[in-house]
Amino acid sequence: MNDRELDIFLEYLKQNQGCDLTVYKHSTLQRRLGVRMGQIGIDNYSAYLDYLKHRPNELPILLDTIFINFTGFFRDTDAWEYLAKEVIPKILNRKKAHEPIRIWSASCASGEEAYTLALLLVEALGIEQYLLQVQIYATDVDEAALRQARQHCYTNAQVASVPPALLNKYFELTSQGYVFNPTLRRRVIFARHNLLEDAPISKLDLLVCRNTLMYFNHDAQVKTLVRFHFALKNLGFIFLGKAETLVSRSCLFTPVSVKHRIFSKGANLESNDILLLSNKNVQSNIDLFTDSKGFWQSAFETSPIAQLIVTPNSKLIGANKSVRTLLNISVKDLGYSLQKLPLFIQLGELNFQVEQTLQNRSPVTLKNAQWSTDGIVYELNIDIVAISDYQGRFLGASITLSNVTP
């Protein structure tokens, strides 16, 4: 097997299957492709390509082999202990009692790390404040892994690393396995997300992405780190995997604990910073940020978080794809008053809450609001936040809807 054959194989997947594996290191791909090829008795990439072309069911099997979702509760215990004792207290100390705490577990696999975050935060805050403030977004490219994560049920072996006190306190043993507390589970939102293609979740206090960057090639790591920088709030933290390091010569992130792979957001990103991240051609990344208006429009439109944007006089000027799908509205509704939308007709108090934010510029949260459409009843957590530009000029409000239906 040689690199030329591997490149042809990868180019075929990219051009004909919509599957770009070129962002992964050759050594990683060779090892995992070798596992699958060994299972079916093939010893070269050309023969495997011919095999795949004639068997439509082979690609999903290959991808399951490549996207290994190995994770666990409190994986690398000392790093999680440092996060709990040193990082989370800093985040909480910066927050007022009503301010949201936004966390993203990227490449969450079957959910253990997302629920580990929930455990640490509920222990630090208490249940009542956890439910009031915490929102954990957990994403992965693998739909099968996400389905497992949403079930929040784990085997004896999977929960073996959970401290017994936390296991007894926040899990229930059933005939299917250990079930994570359903009430706490509602503050964890799972969604499909491709780190290299989809817009990042924004305004984060903490971003956890462990043992994913190590499988990307250099350019893909640069692209992902730039997106992570944009995703974090000022003074936000990023938590990487034990074997991972940030690209050298970057001022994007400041070390907090190199030993535990925890960093904070560094200097503001400039075009020259992107050049410093790579000796290779990263002009596409530079173009992305020089056209910042287009970038943020795309980020808003493709975000997995449902969001509306309104002017100071309650006119709807923004509704991304996620919220249009949830509320069954279209771009034709833009420009009209919020009061004409079915959601605001059903939830009369929501109009008052929006007006309160527009007048006082204070954030408002509605918990477990019931919204009915097409015979289906949803439970929504609704966050309303005032928007200002970099000069402090008031622009309107953002309305974020999180589906917490059990």
C-alpha cells in the first residue's frame, strides 16, 4: 500500500461520496482503513476502492471504523479535577445569579463528557441554580452516537469512573442501565455538527473538545482553532485532550494549565495571526474573516441553536434556519411585528417579556414554555438578551429558543 493509492481513494470519497477524509492525518487513516480492509481480506487501496464502488453499504461501515467514539466519564481524572477546582470557580465568580453559563462539548460522541460537565456544574451551583443558568451544547458528526447520548443511559462498565457519591446522587439504576437524572439532562442539548463545515456555537464560557484535533491535519486544525477562538467569550476557556497541543506560535490562546491542556482565549484574531498559525496557504481562512459580514450571516443562519433577532420596535429582522423549522415560519415573515407570529399569539406573556428587555435592556428567561404546532406540544426555554454594537449603541434583542421537550 502506498500514499498515491491512498490519495486516489480519498479523492474518490471527497468527489463522489461527499465525504472529505483528507483533513485527517495519513497515519490515522492508514491505521483505521487497515482495520476495515483486514476484516474483508483486502490488502491494497485500489482493490478496496473497487470493493466500495460496488457495495453501497460499505461506506457507512468504513465511517463507523474511522470515527471511533471512545469517550468516558471523567476521562483523565486529574484534568477534570483541575477543571472543577480551578476553572469552573473562575467562570462562576464572573457571573451574576441570572446570567447564563454557556458550554460547548464538541465531538461529544455518546455523551459521557457532556454529562460529566453537567455533574461538575450541578455540584458547584446546586440544582436550582444549575437549572436556571447552565446550558450545555453537545455536538458530534455521528448521528448514531448522538442517539445514544440522548438516551442518557449507560452500562456498569461505562459509569465505572463516576465517583460513587455522584453515581448514587445523579443516576438511577434501571433494568436498562444507569440513567442520568432527567431533570439535569434537560439542560444538555444534543445536535449534529461538523466542526469544519458548520458555524460554531458562540458566546461560550467553556469549550471542551478532547481528542479530536489530533486526528485533523495541520490546515484543518488551524481552521478549527480559528472557529473556536470566535466561539469563546473574552476570558473563556478551552479544554483539549491529553495528547493534543495547540499550533505553535499562536497568540489565540493563553495557557492556563499546559499539563491539563486547558487554555483561555488570547488576543483578538487578526489576518496576520492566521498567517502565523501556518506556513501553508490559508488564504481561504483569511478571506473568511475579511468578509466578516458574510461570515456572521452564515454563522447565524446555520447555527443549530434556534434564534430570532428583533429591532427596538419589535420588528422581526432575523430568523435562522433552526428557528424557522421549529416555529414553522419563513423568511416572508421578516419585517413584520413579533405579535403576528403564532408563537407570540399563543404565549401572550412572551410579548411582555420581549418589551421588558427592549425597554430595560435586561435579560429575561422563560422556562418550560409550552408551544403547540401541528398537534405536537413542545417545551421551550426562551432566553431574551439585548444586543448592542461595539460602541454600545442599542440595536435590539436576540431571542433564543431551546427545545427541552422530555
